[in-house]
Amino acid sequence: FNSLNHDMTLTEFKFIWYMEYSHRMWGRVVGLAYILPAAYFWRKGWLSRPMKGCVLALCGLVCFQGLLGWYMVKSGLEEKPDSYDIPRVSQYRLAAHLGSALVLYSASLWTGLSLLLPQHKLPESHQLLRLRQFAHGTTALIFLTALSGAFVAGLDAGLVYNSFPKMGERWIPDDLLAFSPVLRNIFENPTTVQFDHRILGIASVTAVTALYLFSRKILLPRRTRMAVTSLLAVACMQ
């Protein structure tokens, strides 16, 4: 309000305040929904030794995620006397908060599905091994694309260029490497951050499509084939 939004009304402030408040409360509910049942199952002796380690790891991730959220918000409230930029949270901390959330979600889903669905006993063929490696590589690429999206959000980089596939009138913008040293552009130059996110997004969709086409050549269980098809559908929708 002091630096930028001088004309903000109380009603407008309440809207963003309740958005943040709801996010915090929902995060705490998620934490309790996990930790309380886990403690109950532990006390009842229903968890095997490997599962206890998994439960502790997920519990630690839940707490770490909340701590990262506080650390991220704190960066948006710090005084920056040498900067006249728009007040915002650190894009580095935002990416860390999003990344840890994705890891927590994926680990929780993986653990749940491992308990609910029996593992398929498939012969370890060369094609199946390649499919698994391809799937892991695609997962890493999608994760990197999502993290780059956090940098776009943190720097408001989506506001720099609003045309596609070109950025303005050029395929490669003039200010792509405007910052020095060069490596700084990847994380702090809004133009470079948006350019990277576009390239990573296109690469992710291409990788998912290739994964789907490769999976069609292999005899897979119905559940696995459905998962790959769903991945392609969601990638196209995204």
C-alpha cells in the first residue's frame, strides 16, 4: 500500500487477505489430516518398519513445506531500501515452496497407490526398461517446467510478452541476455524466464507425446496404458 497500491480500498485488501488466510488454514488442515491419523496408526501398531520410515519422511515434508511457506512470505514483507521495484516475494523462495509441494504431493500419491494397488509382475524386457527410463526423464522435465513457472509468477514475467509463438516481433528477444553475469538472466531476467518457460513447456508436451507413442509399441497392463493416455490428455489440456 505504501509503495504501490495507494488507491486500494478496504474491500480489495480483504479479498487478498482472505485468499492468503484460506491458503494458510487449508495447509494446516492438510497437515493435521495427515499427522493425526499417522500417529494413530503408529500407536495401534498397524505400520510396518519400512512404512514407519516413509511416514516420518512425509511428516517431515509436511512440516518443511509449512516452514518454507513462512520463509517465502517473509521475503515479501522485508524492507528493500535499495530497490524501487514492485513489492513481491522472492522468486527463489516461491520456486522452493512450489517444488516442495510437488514433491510432497507426488510422494503421498505414490505411497497411497503402492498400498492400494498391487504391483504388476512384468518381465523385465529391454523395451520396458527404456519406457521406465523415459518416464522418469519426462517426470524430471515436467518438474523443471513447473519450477520455471514459479519464477515466471515471482517476477511477473508473464506480463513482458503476450504473443505466441513469437515474443513480440522476434523469435529470440533482444533483451534475452541483458543481465550480467549471463547466468543471472536465467533466474532474474523476466524475458529470459518467460522464454525458458515456453521452451520447457513445449519440450514437456513433446516428451509426453513421445512417451505415449513409444508405450503403444509395448504390451502393457490396462492400468498402465490408461495412465499414459491420461498423461497425454492432461498435457494437451495444460
